[in-house]
Amino acid sequence: MSETALPAQSLDGIRVLDLSRVLAGPWCTQTLADLGADVIKVEHPVRGDDTRGWGPPFLRDRDGQETEESAYYLCANRNKRSIGIDLSTPAGQALIRRLALQCDVVVENFKVGDMARHGLDAATLRAADPRLVYCSITGFGQSGPYAQRPGYDFAVQAMGGLMSVTGERDGVPAAGPQKVGVAVADLFTGLYATIAILAALRHRDATGQGQQIDMALLDCQVAMLANLGSQYLVGGQLPQRMGNGHPSIVPYQVFAVRDGHLVLAIGNDSQFARFCQLADHPEWAQDARFQRNADRVRHRALLLPQIAEVMATRERQQWLAALEQAGIPCSPVNSIDEVFADPQVRARGLAVSMDHPQAGALPLVASPLNLSATPVQYRRAPPGLGEHADELLQEFGLKAEEIQALRQQQVISPATSDLS
């Protein structure tokens, strides 16, 4: 099916000028693109988005040679069109203004004040087009004592409290705060930004007025503390690191088995009694120190080493089969290759293949946005740097001679045929 023949999507007709790079902004705009928005990714005309070079691994072409697209870059930039523009030049700034005023949404993640110095800030652009939705993504927001600080995921996980509750509890080997293994502050901020943009577009439809969105990684990180933040604010309780354990349920954690690890998540006393039978230790369920969950929590230091010793005697699949049959909540701790081999992941179609001009088939993680009437469409592979410059500028009304002049001035990226 040709691209023009594809069925309508939720955000058809919405055009987004994406001035962001790395992860939070591109994650937001990729989500909008998956929903059908026309996302125009503006990159540095020579080096592109910083993440293009964040490898290895890099995508390999049909001949097995590394391209300039890293796996990191590929994860957040599908369904977009790319153009390279030098924002440091007056001509580049004028071009961005010209593009922005023909778009519905602008997303940027420059340092506070940078866009104002270029004449590309929300106040300036929205004065020219009050319907524009302008989303700024920064580490700490447009106000407050930290507004000028650079913000990045690791720092925000630390400052925002997440690392204080992630990692092994004090007093055990390898204790200490840990960051989450994926950049969750960036990703949550990207999703919150998407939600805010959709709400702002709904407001614009109702009132004719766009608005400015001030999205900060720290704000989103503090918000996603969820029940832990509420425990402190409402009850004065200061959450502590529990490793893979649970403060109020035992046993509810990871255990090592012969060939890996699994999660055992026993939520009530009857499940515990059934587990004791499977473990060949029915006496645990009769022991007054372990009969009720509250008792097990109080005596976790005595019970858990005994469970760990038994768990280590069997292989993972033996345990999983027996536990599932007994109705005891459990799950494997899968490595990434095991994730994509999992029958449930396969059934849900969470890996997709897209056509790529250099690599042929390009495997990517699918979007989880399973809309029944307007499903996600994988319309184009992540763009090569500047590959859509000519078609985009022509759509925005620039003539061939204007495009050539911008290219000669090195304001925009070279033609695709000129790229090495």
C-alpha cells in the first residue's frame, strides 16, 4: 500500500517542528509521529542529532558496513522527516521562523534563554501565530533557581528522589543508590510532553488559541514518585531502598535459581502455604513466625535465606511450571534477547520491521499505542541526516534557487547525493 493510500490517523493534518535532540524531546515527537503527525526533525547540518554518534552499535548496511545511524538514534526518530539547519546563523533563524509559522506545534529542548536570543522563543513565535502550541523541554523548567542548569536524566534521577529508593537496602553487599537501567526521567518527560501537547491542541480547537508548555525533567521525575511521594507528603514516611524486596510483603522479590533468576511474588497466606508444599517445606506454613504475612515481614531475615537456599536447587523453568500450575505469582527475569523471543511479546507484535534505504529491513521496537480505529502506522524509517530537505522546503514555499542559495551558504545540510 502506498503512503498516500494509508488510512487516516488520529493526528493527520498536524505538523510538528521538532527542534529537540537526544531523548526526551525526540521520544515525544516520535509518539506524535506514530499517531500520524507530520514531524519535521531539524538537526545540526553537519553532525545531526547528538545521538547519531552514540554507539556502537551502529546500523549496518546491506554490505555489512556501519552507517552513521546508531541504535540509540534509531530508537526515537522513526516516522519523521529530516532537515539540517544551522540555527546559529541569521539565515537559519529566519528559515526556522518561516517553517514554525506554518506548523501547529514546535518542540525544543535548548537551554533556557537560547531560543530567545535567536528570536525563536514562544513569545516571539506566538505573537506572530497565536494558534501555535510551543513546548519547551528542559532539565528544570523555565523558572526557579536551577533554571539555567543543564539537566540530564542521571542527575534528575538522583535529585528527584528515584535513586534514593532504587538499589539494595543498606547493610547488604552492593548497597547504595542506583539509577534505573533505562533513562526513565527522559522517557516520562517525553510522554508527559506528548500528553500536554495533545491537551493544548484540544484547547486550541475549542478556543482558537495555542499556548506555551513548560516541561521539566525534574518536575516529571518528582511526579512519577507516585505512591512513594504520597507516603511522605501524607504520612510523613520516608521510603527506603529495598532492593528487589517489598517493604510490606514477604516473600516478594528476585531469587537466584540454577540457571538464572525469577521473581516470586506471594501476596497472601494461602499462596505461601502452597509454595511451602512445592518447596518441600510444609513446616514453614505451620511456623508461627511465618504463618501470616505480617509475621513473615517481621522475620524476613530468618525466612528469606531458607527460601533462597531451596530456590537455588532447581532450574528456572522447573520452578515456573510448578508455581504457575499452583497459582502462585511468578515470572522469569528475562534478558533482552529472551524478551523478544517471548511468545507473549511476539503475539503482541512488539518488534516491527521497516524498510530502510541502506540496510533493507530495519528491526525496531513497536509502539504500544494500540488504537482500534486509527492504529499506528510505520510509514518511514528513521531519516538520514537532511534527506528530506528539498521536499520539505518546497512544501513550505521555497523555490529551487532559494534552496540552492541556503545550501551554498551552508545554512542547510548538503543534498543527499552529496553526503558521504
